[in-house]
Amino acid sequence: MELVRKRLIHLHRCRGVTRKTIRKFIRYDPTLKSIYSLNSTQVSQFFSLPHKNAVLFHSDLRNHELKTQLISDLNSYKVITVVDENYPFVLKTIKDAPLVLYAIGDTDLLHKNPILSVIGTRKPSREAKLKMEKYVLPLIQRNWVIVSGMATGIDSFAHQLALQNNGKTIAVLGSGFKHIYPKQNTVLFNQIAKNGLLLSEYTPDSPPERFYFPERNRIISGLSFGTLVIEATKKSGTLITVDQALDQGREVYAVPGSPLLKQTEGCHKMIQDGAKLVQEADDILEDWDRIMPNWVI
């Protein structure tokens, strides 16, 4: 199994293929060994891959520098693959589950319960921190793990609130560990590395890309039994995570606010569409007590 996981990590590093293609590799050969003996034409034909992609993949597969970097990263970071025993089972239940996750910090947090994702706008109102103290702090004080995306605004508030109150938090990044984004969160990154868990689906040297952020949202919601939206505008990227959570069968909660604030418009729309309106932390606690007996761990 160790050889399989190393091959999976290696394939995941190569350009020209997607997670969907790698899943085809696994179905073709669960050991992944035979992939290394195929030429680019065979890769293209067997897996319906454009020939230019197959050539790029075939080249990377034999790239000595890539292998050297891979070895270095394996020595520097924790790596969890979908074939590992410590891979979080809750992620196996979602669509397009991540195949490889890089980690810094306490990976045991992936198996703690309950986990709640707390998300929202990057430009929160002046009331946002008060809302979080009212709804999120009581959960932290009950040893709930808070997961978010380390963006500015609500995400950062969520991580900071957990750390400041001796709680635990998980940050799922939209970049590799060598490219902290946003840079202003470098101190927060280091604090989470020491007292929580940093996760990324992207190799450590991957710079942030626009499409990485909505992509990583499925991991944020997938780790959690529910997602709490503190504030969101009508067209907020936060709503992508909400859609992911709903698609994954997770609970969705929204905090109401003044109708005069644009930061609450998205929450009000969510409530209209069926999200649970949160008035007290107990609203979430009661749901967890109901769901807990059937929650997969």
C-alpha cells in the first residue's frame, strides 16, 4: 500500500491530468504500477486524454527534478491520500473527493467531532465579530472544531476566535503552503500551524489561482456536519460553499441581520430558500444532538 500511495502522490503532481483522469488510472490498475510503462499515445488512447496533455503527463512522470522536489516535500509536510487509513471518512462521501491532501499541524483534528464550517464575506460589517461571539464562541467553548478558508473577513475572524479561546481550527487553503494567501494572514497561518491544522489540495509550491478557491470549498463543507454563514452579499462567493454543502447533504445555517446592510442580503436569501435561521447557538447544538448518532466518523 505504501508504494500505491507514493505513486498516487507522484501522479497527482504531474501536469496534463485531472483528478478525474487519475481516478480512471485507479480503475484501470489499482496498483498504479502499469501507468508508468505506458507511452504518451497509449495514455491518450486508453484514458481519452488529448494527446498534448498525454505528452505533458508522460514527460512529468519521468522528470527527475519533479521527483526530487516530491521527496523533499514528503520530508517537510504531512501528506494524506485517499488510500490512507487516516483519510477522513466524511470526505470519501462527497463528490470529487480530494485524492491527496498536504497538511501542517494536528491531523487528528480531521477525526474530531463535531466540526462546523464558519464562512462569510471578505468585507464584513462592524457587527460581524459580535455575531460570531454570540453564535460561534459557545460552540468553541464546547470543544467544537471550526473550519474555514483563511480568507480575509469572516474566515479570518473564525480562525482567530478559535485560537484566542483555546479552541481548535482547520484552515483549508486555495494555494500551496509556500504561497500564503492573502499575505497579510502570514501570522495567522503560523498560529494555525502551531495550534490547529492547515490543509491544501495543492502542492506546496502552487501559487493561488482564481479557480482554486471555489474548488477548495467542497473540502471546507465536506469536513463539516454543517455550514454557518455569518454574513454574505447576494453574489458572494460564500454561496458557492453553501451550494457544495447542500449537494453534500450537510446542514446549512444563516445569521439574519439588518435589511439595510448588503452583507446580510445573501443570508436572508438563503433563509428564504430553506437555510435554518440561527437565533442562538443552541439552534445548532440541537441539530448536532439529533444528527450525531448517524454521523459518519
